[in-house]
Amino acid sequence: MRERNSWELMGILILMLLLGPFALAQSTDFENDLTLANSGDTEAQLRVGLSFNRGLGTTCSYSEAMRWFEAAAEGGSVEAQAWVGSMYLLGHGVAEDWNRAYEIESRLAEKNATAATFLGLMYLTGHGANKDATKAANLFRQAQNAGDAKAMDLLGVAYQRGEGVPQDATIAEYFYQEAAARGDDWAEMHLGDLYLRGVLGKPDYAAALDNFTKSAQQGNFAAQQRLGRMYENGKGVTKDYGRALELYQLSARSSYATAELSLSEVYEHGHGVPKDLTAAYAWTLRAEQHGDATAQARLGKLGALLSDDQIERAKVMARRLTSSQN
């Protein structure tokens, strides 16, 4: 099975970075935070909003996240105001409004690292701002100078891709390491990918495995898929189809198209499961729904091996998969 490039679906992944942990001490006691938040504690309201936003200690709910971010913002939290802007940017818990997001983040960016990071993302992706990689990199640098781990990771992305700064994988590694040392799961994922693909020289499977494992344990869906691929291929670890399947399924819960294609290939080739082309087709349909550019060609390939009845069953299966993961 082919390895997929780390930067596929980069636009989707960049936006998903918004859901990563920012430089805010987060409590692991959700119920206690909720009690404090209901009593008017602004910092607790912000933590509750972050918990709902990522599903940490509670069920993910963007509407609840937005409600608590707004409550904390009304209480004077600049950090919460930046998160309110992010919700408008993504249309999470509120109608998407890029102009509103830009107004909030640009107003706060000079005094708040999180806002500067969000604004940098807007310039990097062209969502709500004219695409400008140089401005994005400058904003990430401003935020990383203030200690923002997510900005460090994104600055690493900029250096690895040569967007807004000279391309330099060694500098990228440095910023990924700085962010990872602060617990950023995407930085760990990016480090793992850097080592897996041998960007700095020969592949270092042990280092890749270590970083993917740390990131996956934090719930990073991309790292879960990469780790599953290492177990499936036996790179840096004993080949284990069962463990690979578990990791792909875990990753696919986040509607990650790459993991859905990995599951499709598992069923196509019968790696740890009975060979099932109908299931392979269903998972490819899911990947197509979630934006994978290669899925259409794969549907054609698999469809040629299936009867019309099998394809209809696969479509029903895909709808059931959608319902079970919503």
C-alpha cells in the first residue's frame, strides 16, 4: 500500500489545527470547572468552552463551546474573545462569518498570541483574509515569541513548506520540537512525519514511532492513522494488522478521509479482516464525502469488481457508518 503525503488535504488539516491545544493551562477536572463556570469564574468558563470544543472530559458540542466562550468574553477574557473569533471562522456553534472572525482576530492580535495565531491561519489559508504566507509567518513568529505552542508548530509548517519563509527542514524540526516540548499534539505528529519520510536524511522509524504514539495518545487523528500505517507495514515496530485496524478505526471517528481510505485498503486486501470489497467501497465513499481527491478513481476501480447489488449495499453501509459516527 502506498504512503500518503503528509501535506495532502492541507487546507482541512490547517483548519483542524484550530482544535489543538493552545498555550493555556487546561484542567482535567471538567465537572469542577463547570461548577466554577456556573458561578461566574471567567477562567473556568474559558476552560469549559475549550473542553466542549475538543470533547475533553465531556461530549464535543460546538454550540456549548460557543456559549461558554461568549460568557468568558463578556467577563473580560481576551483569550475567550479570540476563541469566539475562531468559531465564526469555522462556523462552529454559530453561522460561519469570516468578516466577523477577521474583525475579532485583527483587533486582538497585537495583544493576544492566540488571536495572532488564528489571524495567521486566516492569511495562510485565505479564509477571511487575502492569502499572504509572509503575513501568516510573521504573525506566527509574533505568537511564538509570546510562548504560543501552536504558533511554534505552524511556524515549523511554514519552514518545512517554504511558505512565507525560506524552506528549511532543520529549522522546521526545531520549531516542532519546541512546540512538542510544550505538549502540542500536532507538533508531535509533524515531527513523526518528518522522521518517517526521512526529510532530514534517512528515515528514523524509532523517532517517528515515538512521536506518533505521543500524538495519538492525545487524540490526534492524523497521528493515529500514521501510527496505524506503521503497524500495518511493520516499519519500526512488529507488523500487527489488528493494532493497525484499531488505530485506523479510531482515526476515522474524526471523519479523517486518509484513515477512511486506509480502512478501505485493509478490507480490499484482507489485512487482519476477511477480504470484503463491499466494505472497501463503503469506506471509500466516506473518504470521498470528506474530500479525498483520489477517492473517485478508487471507486471506479472497486466498482468494476462489484455487482450493482453489492454497490447498493456499500452505499447503505456508508450511510450507516455516517450515522454511527455523528
